[in-house]
Amino acid sequence: MKIFKPIIYIIFALFTQLSIAQYEFDGYVNDDLKNGKVYLSVIEDYRKISGVYPEQILIKATPDSLGYFQFKGNNLPLQNRIYRIHIDTCPEDEQKINHFSGHCINSKEIIFIANNTSILFFPFSFDNEMFCKIESNTEKATLFLKIDSLKNDMRFAFGTYRSEANRKINSKKWFTTFQNYGEQLEEPLAELYMYSFLSDRSNNLYAYYLKDIKENNYYDDLLKRLQEKYPDSNYVQQYENEIKADLFLVNHDLEKPISWWFYLIGFLLFLSILINFYLFKTNKTLKKGSFLKEKLTNQEQKTLDLILEDKSNKEIASELFISVSTVKTHINNLYKKLNVTSREEVKSLKS
């Protein structure tokens, strides 16, 4: 009887849907998460597909004693959108801190495609794991789970060998695999989910993506598919802006060799700095010498000049036609004015 219960549930939901256009998302959470809150979010920014972002939340629910939760209503768009259900055990007073970067270790999530007429049930998987299975009235609701399975296959292939040769071969292989699979799904939102993964700047595949976007028409074709199916959605504008920005980046290669004139400009700037430093120092020395000269009397300045010529007191007295005691008086006076105590300190003022 347990096997047929989900099937009966889906059939009943389908008949209900015929009379009233409304969505219904419900399921079960693990025992250790029963005390948390379950949130339904709409994802308009596909760079924030996975994570906890308060601005995306539509409504919250509280699981019952059995871990059962339900979201039900008729206020969602009729067109498909990307949605997230996550359960969070963070206390409300700690959420702003724990969710600052969009990641929360105390949460569990599932991503899916739905609209206002979608009926989704999230049972436990065969190994009793939550959010690993979706039963729905539309196959598109399960596409992200299938893509996640493909991602795991890709990670295993890359992890087999970590050589550069293996990375190049697998990059080309898996880009082609993802793109071909995406076109077969006939759902641009699923392709957008794969694109957000392959073009993630923190991903090791990003370098190959920049090369692929320059040579492959797939990205232009995806834009056309998005415009045809979701002409008024935020997804189209965001994707178009990103493609333009990335094409601009690859068409203006930042890794081109630096031109000779760049080195010339650098040399001239360095030379200019040296010249300015020399002029500044010279000007400072001249200003200091001029300032000192203004402080001294005529005789003291003459005495100073002779000291700088290494003349003795007797030689200074002879040249100035004054006594040695008068020379000593001049020297003591200029020592005080220059705030020095020896001939060596006087000479250091010259430098």
C-alpha cells in the first residue's frame, strides 16, 4: 500500500488541479531537522541558485511532528521559474550572521523548475535521504536532479587523473556532453542551470569556457531559446549581459605581450621620480644653508666658512686679523645658534 500511496497522491493532485489552478509542494524532512523552518524561494538570479538568500524567500512553513511540510496556493507565475526549498535550523536572531555569504551549514535544499500549476512531492529516497527525489505531474521538475547526476559523473572523470592533458580532453568532452544534453531537454532553464555551473569563475572549467564562448555558437542559440520561451524574465537579461561581458573579455585578450612603449613609459616615470627626489634634496639643502646664514653675524659666518675648510683657531685668527680668544667667542656663539657642540656637528650641517 505504501508503494501506491505517492501515485494515488499525484493522481488526486492532478484532478484537483483541473478544477483550480494552484501549486502544491510538500514532503518530509529528517528527524534532526524537524525543529527547523522550511522556506520556499523563487530564484530570479541564476548566480544564486544554491544557497540561502532572504531576498528570494516567498513563504515559510513549519514541519509537523512527523517532519511533514506543505506549500500550497495560486500566487506563483504561470510561466516556469526556478525555485528552491530549503530547511534551516538557524535561530532567527542568528540568521543574519550565518547567512551573510549565502551559505549555511545548518540547511538542506532542493532546486527545481515549477509554475503555478505544479504538483510536487518530496519523499525520502530508497536510502532514507531527504530532498533526493521528486514526484511530480511534470517531468521538468526533475531535470535539475538529472543534471546533478551528470555533474557527479563529470567530477569522477576529472578526478581519475589530475594531469593537464586529462583536464583538456575532459573539458572539451563534458562541455559537449552538457550542451547536447541541454538542447535535448527542450527547457532553456535547465540549460541555464548547466551554464551557471560551467561558467562559474571559481570553477576549474572557467578557462575552457572563455575559449568555448569565442568559438561555439551554442551560447547565441541558447539566448534565442530563452528569448523565445521566457521573453519577459530576468533570466534573459542577466544571461545576455553576461555573454556580452565575457565576449568583450576574450576579444580584448588581457594576456597579450606588453608593448615596448609600456616599458618606455615605465622607465620615464622612474627617471622622473629620481630627478624630482634629487631636486627636492638639493633645494632642501640650499634652504637649510640659507636659513643658517641668516642666523649668523658676518664674522660668525666667516668663522663658520673657515671651520668648514678645516682651519684651526689660530689660522682663523690670522685670516680674520683677530685674537684667538675672539675666535673662540665667535665659535661659541655660532654653536649656540646652530644648536651644535662640536666642529664635527657643524660640518654635518653642510651635507
